[in-house]
Amino acid sequence: MVERYWEALKGVKDPEIPVLNIVEMGMVLGLEAEGEKVRVRFRPTFSGCPALALIREEIQKALKAAGAKEVEVVEERTPWSTEALTEEAREKLLAYGIAPPLRLPMVEGDPACPRCGSGRVILRNPFGATLCKMLYQCEACGEVFEAFKAV
């Protein structure tokens, strides 16, 4: 029974990066089911995330669609890190055209271009379309791309 709820949560996409779901982002810390009541513990990527209310609503909808009659969503104050992203999430970011975050020991470096793979990139703006991304330009292919910030 719990497996169907986990599968339902995989359908909850990040509104700002719709190729990623909240499970592969490492936002879901736990799920407990007792009869038709489901309790989900999750952590936001950061407390000021403008999509937080929408994500909570989508969690409730997904679990109710999977058969839960009562859903409790508990927001944990456990810090989230980009290290929580699964390898699948990193690959999806790259395929979507967003450079995945560098691993934390390498955080001082620049990402490779997600289009051509070149390391010859220039930071154009420390803020992209959302606070969790930066804007770069590739010197090799000329493409402008976003890179997910490492935290």
C-alpha cells in the first residue's frame, strides 16, 4: 500500500523545474500510512521558496488520488542540500538544459555547458529565473544557460 503513495508522490513536480519530482529532489523525508490516513514529512529546498504552498497542495491531491482519505503534510525544518538530488534528477536537469549543481567539494568551480559540454563558461548573473539558479554563457558554443546553485 505504501508503494502506491510513493509512486503518487513521484507525480508531484517541482513547479519551477517541471522535469523533476519531489522524491528525486530529496524533498520527501518519509511517508507513513495507517489505513486510509497518510502522513508525509517533507522539507522545502529553501524556506522562502515561492512554490511551497503549491507543492503542499499537489502532495495532498496526489495522495488523495492514490486512495488516501486523509492526508497530513508535515514540513520539516531539516536543511535541504543539492546533495539530496538523485543521479536521475541530475541527468534530467542536464537534458532539460540546466547544468546540475556541482558536488559540494567542487562548489567553487563553474559548471560545464549542458549543451556542448565545454568548461569554457562565463558567469553572467548570479541569479537566473529563480533564486536557485545562476545564468552562464558558454564561450565555445555561445549558448546562454542556467546552472542550479549548489547548497
